Amino acid sequence: SQSASEYMHNSGQEDEEGNRLVANTESNGRFHTDWLNMIYPRLKVAKDLLSEDGVIFISIDDNEVGNLKKVCDEVFGISQFVAEFIWEKRLNRENRKETSVRHDYVLCYSKRPKSETTKRLFQLPMNEKALANYANPDNDPRGLWKSDPAHTQGGHGTKSQFYTLIAPNGKKHELPSGRCWLYTKTVMEQAIADNRIWFGQDGNGVPRIKTYLNSKERGLTPETILFAKDVSTNEAAKNDLKELFDGVAVFDTPKPVELVKKLVQLVSKDGIVLDFFAGVGTTAHAVMQLNAEDGGKRRFICVQLPEVCDADSEAAKAGYQTIADISRERIRRAAKKIGEEVVAKQADAKSQLALGDVANVTMPDLGFKAFKLQSSNFKVWRKIAGDDIGKLTEQMLSFVDPVSETATVDNMVYELLLRSGKSLNSKIERRGKWFLVNDGELVLMLEEATREIVDEVVSVKPQKVVALDRIFSGNDQLKTNTALQLRDAGVEFKTI
């Protein structure tokens, strides 16, 4: 792994003195090559991180959309291409010499082939306009339905789909020229007997297939053009963010929350949404907002390099040193606002309920944890060139205590969580001078060891205990007794 400064230097974004550079301008002869060298390994990692039913959305402008499509075809596979969405990012004409660019692209690829992905995903909730198409004129016990054509293009059918359809009243229905029935004769007769074919109120109408509102097919097929009226614009997003930050324009080109919500909504109401170009945290904001609206249980992971804000920017003047700082604060403010809106909805719903009814407005999980990529809290064994016994001896002596001089207790807790195979979202309880993880899956003893503390640890019956060796310094008897006591209790014990 690389630190942020190492990445900036190695990618040509900083000079030897650490000054920021504009690394990849269009005047650079390797402009497209440098961009491809940046994006290719990230897409490879993205594919590995995708769940088996996962999809990826990639926002891009005209400059690299052609190259991105080729790279994604190679990384994910041509059959995994789902769609190329066109997003109307601005409403007004730009004053440019050539053309006014009013759109960007969002490429979508899946882990599985497109045919499998779109069967399970990619349906939007029914809106009021779509719901208005459903009725129940014949009091069908299966509920509301709408009618769809019972025939399709003849070139798509087999011989068994060409026949004369006879309605229950005996009327014969012939196929229009160049068409075939959607169902074979046998299946059609079964559907008619099951009252799934509609012949109009008088029974003489053109046969149509019933599609029920509560069927598994319920939902709207998304369109590849994302209009600004539905998903907002860059300018509106900038103003919304400015309002969230009390009038400070902390970022010029944020993505709209509505755009990300629309894309996330296509996938599922749970799962993990990962954004490894997080910017100012639009994805986190969108996920929390969407969960509040539809009761989803989605979670988010946002990754952002600590890119330094320009010294004369409004963000820097407001005290935000990096883009990551803005992102963290944006998530906090968005969570507070969403929480207040949910509380207001709960109060409004409660005031309209009949006695004994329960309001169906739930508070989503609005919490998050922020982590920074750092060096290990434990010393790293360095390979010593040659046979320098002095340096080797010096290094061995330094490992008497393997804890780094810059380590902190909180940082060690999370590093040991990862080393123990636990999630960073694990439940962590501080019990005085020790930590209980996931109600006993793990105990961390990092600050002090006494007979009383050891008894407390044993009493919670943990599966495993990890302790720093130095907390037993000068008390070998306590360390030995602790190991024996935990062993007798069936607890795995390890010291570092």
C-alpha cells in the first residue's frame, strides 16, 4: 500500500518538494495513456470487490468514455455490459466556441452476464403515473391489473404460436399480419381458463394479457436517458451542498444526490454501496436519504484521498484542509438533517393515526465511522543488508516491545480487529482498561493487566483474548496464571 503523499508523488501529482502539480493535461502527449494506467488497476480491484450479484456504475465525460468502454469490456466482459446511461447534467447552454456539452455518461457493468442481472435487478418503484394504469374491472381476486398485448412480432415466434384464438364466447380472433401470439395454443387456453386473458367488458374485445400489480414482474424498466428533471443537475447539486454548509460553497462540481439515489435504487434495498472516488460524500448522503424514504438497509463505504483544497478556495477559508474533510462533515450534516426530517414525519404520522395504530415511519441507521490509512501500530521487521551484526542486534532489542512509538490505543483496537478477521463495524465496548468485541467474540487487553481485570475478562466467557505482552511487564506470575486460567475456561489466549 501507499500513503497519500507517496501516491501523489508516484502518480506525478507532486514534485520532489511536495508541491502539487497538474499531472495530466490535454497537452500531455500521454494524456489518454496516463489516464488508462490510472483507471485500469482500479477497475480490476473493483471487479474483485463486487459481489456475485453486484453491479458497478462509472460516471465519465466525453474525454474518456470511449476508452473506458473498451477497458470495461476487457475487465468485466462484453456480456457483462448492462447500459450506457446519458445524464443531462445542466439545463442551460454553455458559452463555448464549439458545442455546448450538457450531458455526461454513466456506464454500468455487472459481475454476471447482463441477461441474468436485469432479471433480478434493474426495476424502479412504481410511480403514480404507472399505478394509474392498474384497475380491476372484473373483480379479479388477484387484485389490480393492467392489460398488455397478447401478440408480438411474428419473426420471434415458433410454429406453435400461429393459430386462431377462440374466446370463451366462441368468437374467433385472427392474428394481425406479421404477428404471432405470445403464448402457444396450450398455454393460451390455460391462461384463458384461469381468467388471465382479458376480452373487454363485453367479451368481444381483442385478447390482452393481464399483468398484476402484485406480481414479481412489478416495477418500471429504467430508461437510458436520465433527465435533469428527474435526477437534478450539477448546478442544483452545488446549491444544495452550499445550503447544507450554511452558505459556504465548499465544492464546485458535486454530483446530485438524486442521480446517485436513482442508480442505487435500481439495485436493491440492502447490500453495500462502495464509492472509491467519493469526492464530497454524495454517495453516502444518497444512501442515507434513500434508506429513509423506502426503509432500505443499504450500507456505504466511501474512499477518498486527502486531496488538499486550494488555499484560496471557500472550503479552505472555512477550515476544510482536504476534500476528505469536506466529505466527513457533509455526511455528519446530511445525517443530522435526514434525522430531523424523519422525526418530523413521525410526529406528523402519529398525529393522523387512529387510536391503537402504529406509525410506519422508521429512523434509518445514520451512523458512520471514519478511518485514515496509516502505518502499522506495530514495528515492522526490516531486512538488513549484509552481515551487520550491530544493526541486527539493535533491531532485535527494539522488538522487545513490538508496539510502535506512534501507536495509540484506539488505532491498535482497529488494527487488531482487522488482523483477527473482524469487521471494522464490529460492536466495541470499552470495559475500563479492556475492550469487548461483538459480545465476546474477542477481548483486547492493551492498557493494563491486574488480577481483577483478568477475572472480569474470564467472567464474560470470550472466545479469544489478545493482550500486549508489555502490560504484564515485571509480573511473569500474573501472565502465567492468566494463560492457565483462560486455558481452563476454554479461551484462546495470545500475547503480542
